[in-house]
Amino acid sequence: MSSTSAPDSQVPADRSDADPDSVPNLHRSLGRFDIMALGIAAVISADVIGQIATGGGEAVTWTALLAVLFLVPYALLFAETGAAFPQEGGPYVWVKLAYGRTTAALTTLFYWVTNPVWLGGSLVFAAAAAWDGHVTHLGSGTVADYVFKLTFIWVSILTAVVSLRRGKWITTVGAIAKVGVMLTVTGAALVYGLQHGFKGLSGTSFAPTTGGLLALAPILLFAYVGFEAPNAAGEEMRNPKRDVPISIGVSGAVAACCYLLPVFAILAVVPARQITGVAGFLDAAALVFGSYGAAGHTLLTAVSVTFVFVLMTQGSAWMIVSDRMQAMAAADGGFFSRSLGAFHPRLGTPVRMNLVSGVTATVFMLAATLLVNGTAAADFKVVLTVAVTTLLLSYLTVIPALGALRRNHPNVSRPYRVPFGAWGFRISLGLVYVWIVLGSWIALFPGVLEKVLGVGYDFTGTWGVSRTVFEAFTLGTVVVLLAVGIVGRLVAARLDRRGGVADAADDTHAVEELRA
């Protein structure tokens, strides 16, 4: 049965008054703890910690500064909007209400595709490196390597396919394991430093620099975004108006700590010049556990296996939420056939879109493995940047949509509001948008701002590949996505005309029923 979103005018403000069948086959199974765990599982990116640490001492400084200047206002904005507009599809619905279906469909495509690209890119590369380096040898480009990567991708996808009532426990365990691994390695690093000295900090400067900001901004923004993700399952929450703001606050605080502490711990024991993004976290773990002899080896193996599980559930968490968003776009006539938006009658999951994600992740993994053709660290960094680029570009529309919703629908009940009224909201939105624009530009065109500002920049030395290869993956991906999105929207509109389905794409004012 195809899941079609309710018309805007039929979406109630209070889910207690909502028709539980507004989107067929959904079950209200997410409580406050589940939303927190889903947010932690999705937002805290274990694969980027090593990449952040390559920035040296100032990585700690910029991580803390962006927590204040970006994470806090970002969390405030989405806490207000997520509680006020808790419809299934989250950001897709918000952008549609603000700017119409076509813009929402293109925005959601970039938001969604980030996750299969990320799963088939940096997540699977980091997992393979961890397994190869600390569990069993896989090699590069071997049968074992491909089997491992394919298994990793499709287990993540299948976790998103099972019903949310069951799947949420997998991501919850992943979230707990993630925090546990972070704390274990951080604590062990501090103990090691006290015993052997914090050699990594010798000669390290924590003073922020322009070059450091330009190098770290995209990856830090990528690390901090995503607290709105659970809203993609808004109609599967028991009480989003009450639980969303609190869940975002808690998961935001946990995320900030889970980036700051491990990055500092890695830098305390490993000199920044020796850290590689693909294995930096486990390199530090190998060093500190190495002092424990055979027990340390066993502990390192256990941490490495848990790290792979964490990465897998991290991918699953994003598949759970982003596939729902893309399914809602398809079911609403925004992406090829409405049948792609079908939710399974028993599982209550968008199985067809889950499978599309699995195929996309597999194709990207094969392309990255065969075409990037650099060192493991270079491959990881380039494919991670593709995911960073597509996600940040989607926020160029999502963020202003929050302001449009507040301006155009002031009477919608907002159980939580950004502090200091309208000006507090505007300042928060302005801060967030400036950071997103900066990060998007740097991710797409690295080295350009450095040249303008007189900062030295060695492109090949930084990325390990030529600019031609880099831009083929970043700009090439953006161009292909735009083409796919436009074609998908045109095909959907044509099918709707053939089927006699009315297109209310730009009916952004039919939301009176949203009002309290």
C-alpha cells in the first residue's frame, strides 16, 4: 500500500488530535529515551573523530567553539520546529510547507543520498580499516575486502528494514556502545598519559587559526548536524511536542562531549602528524592498550569489533530516518513513482526505499574503491567529503525554511520556543546559516578561500589525490544528483497527470489546520 502524505490542510497541530492512519502502516513506538538514543546513534559520527584530530591542538579549540557558535543555536532552532511540526517526513514536510513540493523534493534528495553515500563511503572504509588492522586481515581490493564491505552495507540496510519497534533497539544498543567505546578509549588514554607522559601535547598549540578553521569547518559541521533526523519518524513518536526538545538538548550535550573528549585524548598521546583520519581513533587505542600486554591486545580486538558495530548501527540509524524522508517525498509525488513511498503493511518501514539505499551504497562503495585509487587515508577523506557536501547543501534550504515557517505560520502551537523571542530565533538562524554556507563552499571548492586569505594550501598534499579526481567525486556527485532530482520530479508529475492526481505542489498556505 502506498504511503501518501496527508494534505497540508489536514495535518493537525496536536498529535493527540491526529488521525493515527494519516500515513498508513505506522506505529507509535518512539518514546523520549528512544528519540534520544536515535539522535545519539545518528549524530555522533565515530568515523570522523580521527579526521577531526588530524587538525592538531586547534581541533579541540574549534570543536569547542563550534559547539557554542553552531551546535547550540542549531539545536534550539530544531527543538522549536520539531516540536511544532511533528509530521512524518520531518524536513521534507517543513521545506514543502515553506517553498513547495519541487524544492522539498530536491532538498530531500540531497539529504537522503548523503546517507547511502556515507554508508558506502567513509563508514564502510573506516570499518574495513578497523577490522583489517585489529581483528583479521582483509587486504585491499581482495575478495575478503569486498565480502566484508558488502556484508557491512546490507546488514545496516536490513536493520532499517525491520519494524521500528524492533529496529530501534539495535540503534539504541549501538548508541550505548558508541558512548561506551568513546569513554573507554578516552579514559585509557588519560591513564596512559599519566603513566608515560602526554607526549602528543608536546609542542602542540591550541590557538585557533584561519587555516585550521577552513580545514576543519566542513567536517565539524557534518559532525554536529542531524538532531532533526528523528523527526523523519515524527508520526511514530508517542509525544513529539514534549519529547523532541528535551531529546535534542540531551543528545546535543552528549554529542559535544563525545567529540571533545576523544579528540583531546587522541592528541594527548599521539602526535597530530602521525594521525590518519581513517584510523586515528583506533591508532590511539592501539597505543594505550599496547602497554597492557596480552590483555591489551584482547581489549583492543574487542574495542575494534565494537567500533565496527557502532559504525554499522550509525549507518542503520540514518537509514531509518532518511529513507522515511525520501519515501514521503516519493509518496507525495516528488520522486519518480509514488509506489517508492510504500510502507510495508506489517513492518511499517519503507522497504522499497531501503533497498534503493542499499543499491546506492553498494554502487558508491564500488566506485570509490575502483576510481579514487589513492591511499586508504586519501580514499576515506575524499568519500567522506562527498557525504559532507551533499548534506550541507541540503541545509541551504532546510535552515531558511525554519524561518519561513515561523514567519508564515505564527499561530501554530509551539510548545518550545528559542529563548529571547523573535530576535533570539533570527540570531540563531543567521549564525547557523552563515556556518552552513561557509562549510558548503569549503567542501565544494577547497583551497579557494585559502588563496583569497593568503593561507598556504597544498591540494595534493592535503587530499592525496589530484583536484581533477576530487572534483569529479564532489561536483560530479552534485551535478548527477540535480539531474536525477529534476528527472524524478518530472517523471512523478507526468505519472500523476496520467493517473488524474491533482498536483498541489505549491499550496504552501493550506495549513490552517496546523494552528492550535
